[in-house]
Amino acid sequence: MDLNIVWFILITVLFVGFFFLEGFDYGVGILLPFIAKKDDEKRVIINSIGPFWDGNEVWMLTAGGAIFAAFPHWYATLFSGFYLPLFLMLFGLIIRAVAFEFRSKEESSTWRNGWDWMIFFGSFIPALLWGVAVANLLRGVPIDETMTYTGGFFNLLNPYGLVGGITFVVLFMYHGSIFLTLKVGGEMLNSVKAVANKLYLPTVVVAVVFVLYTFFEVQAFQAKGLAMLALPGVAAVALLLSGLFLKQEKAGLSFIMTALTIVFVTITAFVTLFPNVMISSTNSAYNLTIYNASASPYTLEVMTIVALVLVPFVLVYQAWSYIVFKKRLTKDSELEY
């Protein structure tokens, strides 16, 4: 296995980790204005992700850095072509981070409600745009022979891209609601469980629609053959089991199942792309691949050594943070945010 394949796999792993971890993070933020009405309830919801949200975003930054270093042509085409959606995504993440820190600085209900909606929009916009971006990468975007994106922002807002965006939003909301069943206690737990149960059926429906749409819309998916259905099949089974475990009051197993759903959806997307990293809808000869978009072999060698040394420390640290902050939160807990 050459280093080009190794780094494609490593970037896949980084996005798997990002969508799994930041997925429940976004979901909680989207649900915030609707799942809690009183200020102390909202504080519990926010503090459930308080120790984790910034660490979860590191996975996205690391994935972007890995693309820049390992596949610079991919990075250049992606970030120039998707400039506006990426800017909107970054803007959403900025106002979200500011809202987390500023919300509890004043007692005014107007002040706090305003920041609550900033958390909502700062979670909803990135979740939606990530779905749009992934869908368009699978479908293909206009790229010419110089590896230049020749479309515009509204090219990305095609029906398939929007269905992908909606799917990500709903799936993350469901994932976040189940995460909350593990993190909140007291009287809030019942209301959180009720929301998670209500979100189950809509999540299944949009997931089925997106998979079917992908099968008919994405030529790269069709080219892989019927065997390709195995990966989304695993995701579908995991999603169905999450609802079953939720009904049985087994929140931990339900959360694992939604995590597996997101993991296998992400793996499906990258396996569909391989060996491409961006598909040209203009001409398949203009596709960016792990070879024509990659850095030099020496760069990949150095990066591999650095990754092997440092990544295990990062994984251990983040796992430790989840262990330290595993306690359930109630209105009587000491709340930071």
C-alpha cells in the first residue's frame, strides 16, 4: 500500500471522527431553543457539550490541514470552489463559539435568548453545508483541465445537494438527542427521551431518501456495483437498532448505533470517491485523484512519521476528557456556561 492510499485512509478516519463527534455537538446546538424553555434547562443542555465542543472541532481543522499537506491540489480546488459555503460555515462556527462564552455573562433574558439562537444558527448552518458539500463531492462538480472549479455557489444548491444537507441536519439532531439522554438527569431526562423518540422516524425517512437518491444520482456509486450497498446497509441496520435500543431504555447502545450510522455513511462517501478526491462533472478526465492531486513522496513520508508519533497522544487525551466529564448534569450541578 503506497502512502497516497495511506493518507486517503487517514483523512477518511479524520472525517469519520469529526462527523461522529461534532455530529452530536451540532445536534445539541440545533435542538437547544426547542428542547429547553427555562434558562436553567438551557444551561444544562449547553454544559452537556461544554467540555467537548472545541476539542471536537479540532478534528475538522486537522482534516483540513492533512488535505493541505497531503493533497495540495485537492485543497486548492476544494477551498477555492467551495469558498462561500466554507466562509459561511466558518462564520457560523465563530458566532457559535462566541455564544457559548458570552451567553451567561448577563442575566437579561433577551441577551441569553439572542445567544441561544446564535448557537442554533452556528450549529445548523455548518451541519447543513457539510451535507451539501459531501453530496456535491459525490455527485461531481464542474472542474476543468487546470483543476479549477468553474461553477458558482448556486451550482452547489442543487436538489441532491440540498437533500444531503437536510439529511445531515436531521441525523445530527437525532444523534445529539441521544447524546443528551446520556448526559442529563433529573426531570429533564424524560423530555429529552421524548424528543429523541420523535426524531427517530424522520431520521429514518430522510436517510432512506438520501441513499436511494444517491443510488440513482451518483455515477461513482453505481460504478462500484451492488457490493457497494453493503456499507450503507450496515448504516441502515445500525440506525434501525438505535430506535429499538432507545425504546428499550438502552441509551448507551442507542448512541453507539447512531455513531456507527454516521461512521458508515462517511466511509461510504469516501469509498465511493476512491481513488478520486474530487469528481469533475465536466469531464471524467479532469477528476482529481489521490495521485495527480498529491504532494511529493518525501512530504508524505515526513507527514506519516509525524502522524504516527503525535496522533496516539491526541486520541488518548480526548478519550480521557470524555471519561473525566462523563457525569450526568442536572439543574443543581455546577455549571460553567
